[in-house]
Amino acid sequence: MMFINDDFLLETDLARHLFHDVAKVQPIIDYHCHLPVDQIASNHRFRSITEIWLDGDHYKWRAMRANGVNERFCTGDASDFEKFEAWAKTVPETIRNPLYHWTHMELLRPFGIEELLNPRSARSIYDRATARLQEEGFTTLGLLKQFKVAVVCTTDDPVDSLEHHQALAGRPSPETCVYPTWRPDKALAIEDPGQWNEWIAALEAASGIGIGTWTQLMDALESRHAFFHEMGCRASDHGLERMYATAFTDPELAVSFDALRSGRPLPPGAGERFKSGLLHHMAVLDHRRGWVQQFHLGALRNTNARARRILGPDKGFDSIGDFDQAAPLARFLDRLDNSNQLAKTILYNLNPRDNELFASMIGNFQDGSVAGKMQYGAAWWFLDQKDGMEAQLRALSNLGLFSRFVGMITDSRSFLSYSRHEYYRRLVCNLLGNDVRAGYLPDDPELLANAVRNVCFGNAKSYLGLTLGTLAERA
């Protein structure tokens, strides 16, 4: 029997029924990812499996470095096959790491390759997979169709032109709809006033508004927010160490803006207030337009100074952080709720110690207006593996409503990462099957099938309110 077989991770007959007959057939709504929208718009064809699989994949680079692979074969100038061969030598050493599962799931689907990847099979698998990438159905849009992705929500800076989204929006009856997501992290990156002012200049150009005051900054952000809405955007996303929720006044924010615009760094207290005020005002914009706001909290980024000098940021030198989350998160949400301006919200934690914290926090601000208004988001980054996904599901089930969960995201730059949805769906079905076997749940296939159907697709469809691609027509 091959390693990744039809019943991989499915330990009971009920789990197998729920996956094969219910979960597997659901379309995918990937409401948070980092896919390059220009490659979707151009229907890019990849030159090799290295380009689609290894370029930009910091998960694999971390494993390769840990296996003693020189940086030249990770981010350097080695040839495509040399990089792939270095990865093939690493794969056998990843046993018990989720990369071992993902690698072989992605070789099986979409490439149809059942063989285990190792140094002996590297050449054959490289040639076969690269050849398949030249076939019809293996361009970016072709792969999205193969994986039955009805919606992709990319991650976009407020200064982005969204020209590629405009091109994609003009397609008649698209199989996969593609929408932008508002990601204004650079507005909060005030530690380097020089770089921050460069971003402000780009915001001026994008909005057509001169930004010399705090009020003009908010006008420019409002203008871009409205443009994103016109382009179909219905969600924001923020990548933060922790929530900023210190008390502030608008006159204080105006003074701090003037200092930053003059190139002067803010003292810690003023900087905290400025970030808190800016984050609050942007959350109000999300509520005004009926968007979903997402917060990815807890990453400690770019920890290796030497690697950053040589390679630049975001090359795989990040980790789980141990920031205090509860009090500022509660203050931030309460301020919005107190003025009835709290948008639908998804909270993602990166430190597993915070699972129950986040799962309990959402219950504080459910208001009965929308089923599942407050969401405890899917296991993310270092946690999107078997143990992490199951722990997130347990915390949510124990403290909230699993059946109202909006489901999995890829949070990925790879067009092959939709195996993570399959992985997640298998784990959900297995969890329910095992609960029935243990007597924790009734053996009611329709009750369980309805929950699986909603968690995999239906809840996200209702929650986001997006027009879906034609791949979802039968769901």
C-alpha cells in the first residue's frame, strides 16, 4: 500500500465516509493566502517543480539548513535541479515533521507521483513533475481548478494598484474568483521613520491626497479602503506581535504624526498610543463597510541579524513569540464593541499556550447579531500541522461552537499548498469519527455530515459574503 493512500489519517469507517462523501467534494474558499496575484492574472506556467515548490518556501529552507544544506541551495544561485536534489536529500530526515506529509501529498496531487522522495528518486521525480507542469491544467489557474478553489483572497498593501485584480475581475464567469485583502502593516511600522515616510509617499501617490497632517493620513487611508471595497475586498488582515490598545486622543495622534512626518522617532509611550489609535480607526473603517477583520498575533520575526543583513527579511528566521495577549486584546475589542463598531473578527494565535485564551476571548464579544461573529482562527504557521490543528479544534470545541467555525486557510505563497485543506479536512473527519467510536458523540451521520459540510465550506461562504467562482456551483 502506498504511503499517502485514500484513507490516510482516517481511522474509522465513519471518518472515511465523512471525508470521501462529504468533505472531499466541498470547494475551497481560501480567504487568507499570500499567492502572487500577478501569477494568477498572467496564468503563469512554472519552469520546474523547483520554482513552484522551493522558491520562497521558508518551511523547506529551515529544514534544509537544519540538515546542513548550504544557503546556496536554499536561496542562492544553485540550479533548479541542484536545489531540488538538496531538498530530496533532506526529505527523509523530516520524518515526524509535517513537511514529510505535505511533500508526499503534494507529489500525489496534482502530479500523480506515489513514490517517496529521496536521493535515489530525485532525478526521476524532478523530471516527471517538471514535465507535468508543461501540460494543460498545470498553470496557476489550472492548478486552482484542479484543487477546486472557488475563492482566493490575496494579501495586499493599501498602496498596491490592484491592477492584476482589476484584470481578473473582468473575466466572464470565472471558475476561481480572486479578491484583494487589506493588509496595512506598513502604516504601523513607525520604528524607522525614514522607511515609514517612504511608505507615506507611496500612499500619497496611490490616493492622490497630500499627507501633511493626521487628518490627511486618515483621508488617504479611507480613500484606499473605499477603492479596495470597489475591487471586491471584504476583509482586512494584520500581522502583529500583539494588539495595540493603549488609551489615546486624536490630538495626541496628530502631534505624533507631525513628529514622524518630520523624521523623528517617537518615544515608546507615544509610539504605543499612535499604533493603538491608528489600529482602532482602521477597525472602524472595516466595520463601516461590513468587512471581516483578521489579526495574526504572536510571531517573533527576523530574529537572526546576520541572516537578515545577507539575505533580507522573511527568509525563514522567525519563531513563536511569548507576548502578553489577553489584556490588550480585550481592551481593543471592548473599545470597538462599546461604540457598536466591532466588525466580524477572526483571531489567530501563534503560541500554543494561548489556544484557550483566544478561544475564550471570542466568547466575550459574541452579540447574537451574526452566528459565529467572533472566530478563533485556524492553526497558523508553526501550528498548522496535525498536533496544532487538533489542539485548535479541541480548544474551540471546548469553549465555543466548532460547528460555526469558518475553517482552514492556506496562509501560503505556494499553489501546491491546497493539500493543507485536504489534511485539515481529514483530521476533522477523523476527530468526529473517533468521538463517535468513544461514545462522545451520537452515531448520527446526517448531524455530523452537516457540521463537516459547514466547517469545510458553508460557514466561510456565509461569513465572507463573497461571490464565488463557478467551481462552487454544485456546493
